[in-house]
Amino acid sequence: MPLKKGKSKKVISSNIEELLHDYKQTGTIGTSHPKSMKKAQKQAVAIAYSKAKKK
């Protein structure tokens, strides 16, 4: 499922949840294959904030 657009905490949280769900299902986030859940979480947060264009 594509990530949602928006800058609110609710949208960012939803996107992180979606990315981590995909990681648990397939073991990948996009084309990346993080070795651990902790690395996958960091990457999901970075992707979600990048999508929202926040720092």
C-alpha cells in the first residue's frame, strides 16, 4: 500500500506502522533488506519523515 501524504503525527505514525508491517511480512522495506528489527525501525522512521518532509 502506498504511504499517505501529510505532515501530522498521525500520518507519520501510520506510515511507520505500514512500513514495519511490510517488513514483518516480506523482510524488506522497499528494496532494502535490514538485518534486524531495530534497523528496520530506524529506516521506517527515516522514510516516513522524508515523505512528510520533516526533520
